[in-house]
Amino acid sequence: MPATFAVRRTLVVIAALPLLTLAACGYGSQADDDDTSKVAAGAEKIDGLDSVRIGYFGNLTHATALVGNQKGFFQKELGATKASYTPFNAGPSEIEALNAGSIDVGWIGPSPAINGYTASSGKNLRIIGGSASGGVKLVVNPDKIKSLKDVKGKKIATPQLGNTQDVALLNWIAEQGWKVDAESGKGDVSVVRTDNKVTPDAYKSGSIDGAWVPEPTASKLVAEGGKVLLDEADLWPDKKFVITNIIVRQEFLKEHPKAVEAVLKASVEANKWINANPDAAKAAANKQLEADSGKALPADVLDPAWTSIQFTNDPLASTLNTEAEHAVKAGLLEKPNLNGIYDLTLLNKVLKAEGESTVDDAGLGAS
């Protein structure tokens, strides 16, 4: 049997945070007349399911899900099975929803996926595909921070304790030779865990000096006068690292593989459409953000944010392992056994059918 391991107590506690109270969007909602969101005449339910419940964040790094919702890609592939959606603010709350059976499939960052997998001793989720790379930046107040060394002694925000950007910042701080207590965020740099929705206001008020955040929050800070001090892509080989995965409840995957395959097919089709139609895709993602949050992104935020993200079906599995090592070094995670965290069987089936290259699980696939 594989060795077991435990996530630090703090990460287990934060997984119980409440869900973000945004309106969930059912199939066909906010649909354009020319999109594919409507159920085709004569369509049948997949696996007899009334619905497949999909979770994602209100971030542009989750644009595959945003566009898949707005343009109806998921609904098209699910037929008469309703595609229902719930937006979240950060990973721990989405993992809690997955574990509770409130959602079936989710778009999520690598760190909460790792935490969720290890906390359940590898029993509750699988990563079944990739979605995006990049789109994360360290944005700072240029009046207070003019170089990387000036970050020492400053207050830098991340979205949530233990989330992907939090781990990345803590790892970067350690690589500078500085010390920070991971749980409290206190040390040579003050790490301030701040909801992405309020980070721009915190920046304007001066309560933080910068933030290590995903898009579009990074570009919102730039629009407020912030300066990009570091693009996280520059820290990775080939400038590629996983920022968004697709996960599924293992029970759901076992009982409803046809439904999971339909979601993956929709995801692949959405990414193909996004990459072929970047301007239309950007507009569709923004329209869904407006539907979920009540507010669209202005062009001076949307345009630069969009260009920093790559949309890919490849989960970039080797970088997930590296991010796990970063969490261990930061003291947020005991050394994990990630064997079995991936099951890319259905994704590769879809990719082959589409004439596209298959993807690799870096030796971490389920047996």
C-alpha cells in the first residue's frame, strides 16, 4: 500500500470555509442567440443524470470554464443533462464542495488539488485534465518597491492561505533567503491573505504594498497604478506552469464516465475555440464574469490580463510535482505521495478522437 501523509492542520481547517455566494448559472443562462447553449431537440440525458455540477473561479485563468458556460460548450456535450455552475473565490472552498458532493467537476489551481488529494489519502479526487498556464504576477506599489530586494519588509497579499499563489510567494521568499512563518504570514515579508475581490481596495488604501495574484486581479492593480515586478512564468522552464487543472470526484468518475468524457470534450472544444478566436473568447469570458459577479472588466484590465494566459489541455503534470515540493518547503504540506492523482485516460481518448496530441501524467497516473 502507498505511504500515507497528512496535510498541515491549518489547510484542513481552511478547507471548511464557506462557499462564495455568487449566483450559480444554469444551462442556457446569459446565452447569445448564436451560441450552443440550448439543448438540442431530441437530446438525451447522459448516464441518466439530471445534472452535472461544475465549479470554477471568477478568474480569467479559468476562462475555459467561463467560456464553456457562456457559449454553451458543456451543455451541448451533456445533451439533456443540465450543466449547472457554481463560482468560487479560491481553492479550499471548492475542494470542500467537491468532498461534500456539492459539485462533481471543478476547475481549480494545483495547490488546492494537491491538498485535497493528500488530505483524503488519495481517495476523493482525480485530476483529469489541464486548462491554463501562466497569468500570475507580483504587482507592487512602485513608490514603495522599486526592485525585488525592496519586497523585504513589505506587506504582500495572496488570495488565501495555502492556495496556489500563496505557496508560490512563500517559495519565492524562501529562495531570497528570507524567513516567513507560513501560517501567520509574519516575518521578513508580511504575507497578507486577502480575498481577490477586495485586494484592489486594499492596495488603494495602502494596507498592502503589493500582491502575488492571478488575472484579472493583477491587471486591476496595474490599472490602479501598480507595477508588475515579476511574472511568475519567468520562474519556470519554458515559461509554462500549471495554474488551472480540471478535477472530478472519484466516485463520480467511476459511476459516470460518459458524463466526465462529455465535460472533457467540451473543455477541449472550448480551448480550441478560445485559441482560434481570442478576441471573441475574451469577450465571452468577460460576459460570464459579469453574469457571475455583476461587473464586467474594463478594457484596460481585460486586455493585458488575457495576453498573459495560455490555454492548454495539457495538465503540465511535471510542474504540479514541483509545486508540491514548494508547499513542503514552505511548511504547508508534509511530503506527499502523489501517485494516482492523475487519470488522463478519458482526456487522451478525447484528444485522439480530435486528432490532437495526447498528454502525459509524469508518472503520477492512477493504476
